[in-house]
Amino acid sequence: MANIKSAEKRIQINERNRLRNKSYKSAVKTLIKKCLAQISKYEKNRSPEVRQEVSESISAAYSKIDKAVKTGVIHRNNGARKKSQLARALKKVETLAAA
């Protein structure tokens, strides 16, 4: 345990930040999994209702990824890569539908 007051405060701040980062990372992973599940559902059933659900889930995931990048939880390149992964998966399904 730290003996200096500033070191004690740093320990508290680091713990607070660790919990916040863990929360953001977990939420981002969950939303990405939900998006990919919605996209595979859309691949099987190409109805406008399912497409709307996919659009909403991707929007929520993009929003959470952007917030995580803004707060410094994940690097901006990592955030861009995650968003690109979702867009690429959706585009793959939509191009298969057109073909």
C-alpha cells in the first residue's frame, strides 16, 4: 500500500479508469457480436424489417466505438478497424443479395 497521499490518489484514479475502460470495452464487444448476429440473420432473411434492425444495431455500435475512442479507451485506428469490420460484413451480405 502506498504511503504518500498522491500515490494513494493515483491508485484510486487508476482503479476508477480501469473499471470505466473495462465497461466500454465490454460494451463494444457485445454490440459488435450483436451486429454480426443481426447481419447473419439478414443474410438468411432479406426483409426490410431485418435490414432496419441491422441498421439500428450498426448505428449503436458505431456510436459506442466513437465514444470509446473519444475517451481514450481504445486507439482511433482500433476503432476505425472495428467499424470497418462491421461495414465490410454488411457489404458482403448486400453484394451477395444483388448477385
